[in-house]
Amino acid sequence: MKRLSILPALSLLAVCSPSAFADVKLPAVLGSHMVVQRDQPLTVWGWADKDEEVTVKFGEQSKSAKADDKGDWKVVLPAPAVNAKPQTMTISGKNKVELTDILVGDVWVGSGQSNMEWPLSASTKGKDAVAAAKHPNIRLLQIPKVQAKEPAKDVKAAWQECSPATAGNFSAVLYFFGVRLQKDLDVPFGLINSSWGGSPIEPWTVTAKGSGGMHNGMIAPLQPFAIKGVIWYQGEANVGNGMGYHTKKAALIEGWRQTWGKDMPFYYVQIAPWSGYGPGSLPGLWEAQTASLGIPNTGMAVTTDLVDNIADIHPQNKLDVGNRLALWALAKTYGKKDIVYSGPLYKSMKIEGDKIRVSFAHTGGGLKSRNDKPLSEFQIAAEDGKFIAAEAVIDGNDVIVSSKEVTKPTQVRFGWSNIANPNLSNKEGLPASPFQTKDWKGVTGQ
């Protein structure tokens, strides 16, 4: 796979290390038009002269703090309740900063590589989607592409109200995710896009041994701004890692949760098929992504059915991707009952004579073929491990797999190819994830 360049000169501009302050200053993540996180303590921080007293007022709350020897200050206000009425925040020291049009709701961060970065205007029916992007209770913050050797303190960015003028170049997946949640929950949403096309997972990761340049330049400056959760669309640049990607994903999630000081939900996309991957390389990453459902408070949206051009690594349909991530959030984060939030995920198998019965989690209202054709992309093997195409028939919430050429089957696999286009789904239209039954490491996320 050809990677996009992600290695510009490391940026160590003033935005990374504010040093001289004649006036009280705030980081970009704290600004007019922002959404602040409901039901969590509201942290406000910034820079001022040494020993300068700074007072923050928001609603009925007011609190003061004194800048330390480096000019850093921070106050923590009580957790605000949801409020769709614009409010003002004032920060006073030797000067006064006034932030206006602030809403209180939920804040989500979207990160990853190009499929997360992919703009709304370039998605399916992008022109119509942009024209319809009139959502005054959704606010957008676009983080610029910056790498840094050390955790940066600030970025050059500004909150904007979601409108046709501002949404076109914003992440389509994050936009559709936020629109679905805002529609269902009717509270304000703040969406922060911090993604970089072609990026592997490593520069986004922070561990006890250090942190990557993208985390330093594009995630660290957001902290300790309170958020509800994270959505993640990345893996194309790490396909060769196979199951090793699960270890990397666990490190990413653990590091972000530690640096944010919160075990926030982390929902991610299982990357789509693409003809450009080397034969046999993609299924191993799929298994790693499915195994990552074993990390607490995670969820995975499957996209095998959303590929409009197998030669394009960027499926254009971002609406369904965002909606599928939103289903996990609605069910798991917001406690909405009776929502089918995942497609079928492999659970177990049982040999029954010359057939194998495969059982699934997340069958919803039942299994079906999404195109009403015979189930495709099932393969079966005997003890020799040689796979051949198999017949697969739905039996309740299971699938019976067989072949006239295999009388003593031992294992099954499904959609196990980088150009897979399987048609098994549940009746809610959510596709089944590829799997193999032998030594399977994936879990169901239930």
C-alpha cells in the first residue's frame, strides 16, 4: 500500500510552548462557540504573568487561581448541566477575556488516518450533505496537522458553528456520527477532528516510554478539556501487523485514557476491503480489530458492505460508517435499550457430521442475506487445512456450512480476503465481520 507522507518538519512553534504573557491567554480548545462537556468538572486553564490572580466565571459559578512560576494557571468549576442556551464565560486577570455562545452538551474526538479525515464534501452525495449541514447545536473544531517532539500546550484552531459554510471540509464520519447522536438525544454536541491521512497508529500513541509526534502535536493540546468519548478510524497503514495491531490498539487506548484521566468510550471502524493490500494481509488485521473488542468500553463498526470501488481505499459512503459508530454509542454510552448496535460476530462452531454449525452474537432480529442471494464467502476445510468454497444456509441464529467435497470438516472461514464482499447480515442490515474458526482471537464485545 502506498502511504501518504506524514513526516513534515516537526513543529515547535510558539503554539507548543507559550512563554511570555502580558495578558491572560487561553488555549484554542477553550473558545467562543465551543461545547463544554456536561456532567463533568469544567477545567479552564491558560497562561498569565507569574503570580497573577485569574478569575473564571461561567453561569452561577466563579473560581480564582494564581499563576505559578511558569505562568500556568488552572481552575476547576463544578460540572455544568446540559444547556442548549448560549452562555458567556469571562476570564479576568490584568485583562479580561470573554468567550461567548458557549453550549453545554457532549464532546467527542474523532481521530485516525485518511478515512477519518475524509471531508463531508467528498463523501457520497457530498454536495447535498453539505447543503443540509445546518446544525446550530453542533459545533466543530478542526485540529491542524502538527507533529511535536514534546507534548504541545496549544494548537491554532477555532470552534465554529456547524453550517454549510463550515462542514464541507470537516470529517464526514465524525459529522454523521454527531448528527445521528444529536438527532436522537437532542443535546448540543462538540466534535473535534484530529486526524491525519496515511498515519500509522504509532505516532498517535503515548506510553510510559514516551509519546508519538501526532499525539504530542494534536491530542495533548486538547487535554484536560473534558470529553465524552473517542471514535477512531485507522489501520490501513498497519495492515502488515496482523494480531500485533491489537497490542498497539490496547496501548493507544490505555495511553489516551491515562493522559485524559478518564476511561472514556472508544469506538472504532473495522477497515474496509481493498484490492491494494497484499494477499492474506488484511484478514489478520481484522482479527486484531475484533480482538480489541475485549478492551473494556470499546465497540467496532464493520464496513465490508460499504465498498463502492474495491480499488479505492476510501469508501465514499461515510454516512453509514458514522451511523454504525453512533449505534454503539447510543447502546453502550447512552444506555438506549433495544438497539441492535453490531452486525453478527463469530461466537462458536460445532461439527455436526459432514457439516459445521456456526453461531453468532449480535444476530438482532435474525440473520439474512443482505442481497437476498445465497450466502457468499464461506469456505470449509478438512484436516488437511485446504479451504474450498462452501454452501452456507441460515438456520435460526446460526449458519450451517458444508461442501459435498468435504465429508469430515474441521474448520470454517468467512470473508477471509482483502477483496471480500460477503452478504451475511442481521435483519437490521448490519454486516457480519470476517472470521476464521481455527485459533480465533476475536471476541463479541457483549
